[in-house]
Amino acid sequence: MHEHGRYSAQAYYHYFDAWDETLEAAGLDATATTRANVIEDLQRIQDIVGNPSSWAEAIREHGQYPLSQVYSKFDDLESALDAAGIERQEPDTISQADVIKEISRLATDGTPPTADQMDEEGAYSARTCHDLFGSWSDALRAAGYKPPRTGNEYTKAELLDELERLAKEFGRSPTTREMREHGKYTASVYFRRFDSWNDAIRAAGYTPAASSPDASEQRIPASELLEEIDRLADQVGGRPTAEQMNEHGQYSVHAYVNRFDSWNNAIKRAGFSPFIGTSEDLFSREELITELRRLGNVVDRPPTVRQMTELGRYSPSPYKRRFGSWVEALRAAGFEPTTHQLRRYDPDSDETAADMTQ
């Protein structure tokens, strides 16, 4: 379809969540992609472009399969290239000075480039910068630039002013996509400060575009959400976690849960193997603690199990499996459990959710 069809595959993704669904709707049998298919395609790409400086970009431009399929079959790009017998020619003499010089070259009027700009226009990938300096922010600092502020560093007034500016421009409350394309900040910045896009819209004094919760996120095309997983996978070097999407992605995990019911379903739709096994496989310790602290700030006290169930992004079960009990999870997050919570807690027995709801 990409090379010979009248429309791009992306046009179909606006109507169908997956290519297999498109084929099924057309009465055609879907053909499962195999490791051999991916290997053959990588070898075909090599015949076209030789050994590119960025295989990820070469796959996006010339590949028959999305990058997510490569990660799904081989876990990482390096393993796929090894299986295809392709020796990846990565420069082994890149120094920090080289990267600093390239950052300065891409800077405009004293404003440093973004990681995406480095990937698209720079001589080195943002991943290379991360490997050399520990993070993209540290690379910018080494080059003499102040890294962009994180979501928590922007004031609510700044964020609301930008919403008001876009609302005046469009004559209505803006969507997450319009913020991404025309605004100063990404939608994820608002999710971290206001918990949802609609909450941010209301805080700015506007009515959300639809009355249903997080409706603006539901209108994000599935293809755009899946493309963002694919982009983030390239950035982090493999299957991204929910925490990485919240921290580095264009959308919050809320958008994926609303569209696909769970982060695991979204990962699977993007062509990756879903996280399997216990809840420890699904959520990292850092993800669980971050969410517990967020909820604590919302309720202004050590959260209860019931509050996590009703207001949290995760269920209480991952906390009990990861930390052994709700009380130990609270302590790990820096909370001092209440007297009632401690009185209900017996470290030698299995506590129930009902024990910790007050």
C-alpha cells in the first residue's frame, strides 16, 4: 500500500485501529509478520541505502513494516540487525565535544534544539547524546544551554495563559492535538499538572469540547497514539513503559487507557509484546511510587486503598504485590501511615483492601 497504493496506510488507521482490522473489513486474510519477513526487509533496505547512520529512520522511510514490528519480533533493533547479518556501522569515535558542537550548530537565537530536532536534523541521534552524557538535559547543560523546564517547573498561570491564547485563536477550547501542533507546551505537561486535559480546560475558564470525561483524548486518532509509541520506542531503545510515555511522550497514558482500555492493549496494538506475568512486570517501582505521591497530593494525606481504587491510575493490587502491603507502599513513597492504617495492619498476615479503606 505504501509503495503502490492510492492511499497511505495512515489514511486507513484513521478508520481502523490496526492493519489487520482493515484487511478483515475488506474480506481479506491478514498475514502475520514473521521474524523472517523482518529480516528479509532489513536486508532489502540495506540494498537500497547501504549502512545508514540511523537505521530507525531508514526503516521508517523504506521499510515494509513499522519499527514497532521490528521491536516486537526482536526486542531491540540491534538484535534484529544481528539476525539479518547486518553489521551496524556506528561511529565509535564520537566525543562529547562532537555532540556539544552539533548542539550549538542546531541552536537558534540562543534556544537549544529539542531531542526530536537532533534526531531529524543532527549528525548524531538523541540516543547517542543520552549515552554520552546520561540524559538529553545534561547534554544541553554541557553545551552551555539551559534545558527546557519540565512540566512541574511551569507555573499553572503560564499553562493557563497558553490555553487562553489558543482558545482565542481557535474561537473555542483547544484540543490536545492543537496544543501539540500550535502551542508552546505538550499536552503531557498539562496532564502532570491538572490530571486531565478537561480539568486544565475548566481551570482556564472554558468548557471542554465535549462533556464526557477526557473526550478530547478519545478523539485522538488511534494511528497518532500508536505512532507516538513507535517514536518513543526508538527514543528509549525498546518497548516503552507507561512511566516513559508520561515523562517523554506527546500524550499521557490516560489517552491510551481511554482509547485502548489499558496500556498493555496499546502496546500490543503498536506491535510490541505486551507486558506479561505479575503486576511487577506491568509497573515499575518508580511508577507505582510516583502515582502514590501524586494521589497523596490530591487527597492531602496518606492515600487509602479505596482512594487509589476510585481516584488512582492503578489498582491497589500492584502495590501489595510489589511492596508486600499497602502500609509498606506508603512508607516507600515517603508517607507516614495514619494510626488507623497502622492499627489495621498486621505484617504477618495478608491485609485485605477493606482493612485499609479508612
